[in-house]
Amino acid sequence: MQCFHCGGEVRETTHTPKGYRVDYYLLHTGRTEWTFLKDPKEDAPLLQYLRLTQPIDIISCTDCYANPQIKKRLEKDFSGSGSILDEEEMKGSEKNLAP
Ligand SMILES: [Zn+2]
């Protein structure tokens, strides 16, 4: 498994008799799209909700999770105010230009 942000390898959470050691944080997110749902009641406004079209798990290593900028983006995605995937795609297309 690789960290979504730095590409570093992360290990599975290790369980010990005294507890466990976490090596990564998992954000369950994905591609979403706005969907409208018509309320059967008359004159009711259309219900709008975000439908998950492509679930994606974002793995963050402990180092990246400790990074305030990354943590902020994870929280933004989690709260639904911005998708971390869109930002990563922009970064990814830049990377593709390099050999
Ligand atoms: Zn990382």
C-alpha cells in the first residue's frame, strides 16, 4: 500500500498484545455527483444530494497526516466542501509531463 500524498509505503496496522500501532490513516471518499430526487409530495422542492459514483480509499501515512496542509484538505474532503481528488488530478497531469 502507498500513501496517496507522498507515495511512501505504509504498513498495515500492527496489533500487539498491548494495543496497536497505526501507520496510516484511511479516508473513505470517492467521486460524487449531484443527483436530484423528486419528492412525491406536490410543490415540494427537488431534493438534491451527492451520490457516490466511484468509491475511493485515500491512504495517508502518519507523516502526511501530521502535515497541516494535507490534514486540512482531508478534512475539507470529509466535510464535502472540496474534493481532494480534483486537486490531486491537477498535480498528476503536471507529473505526466515529466519522463
Ligand atoms: Zn505520505
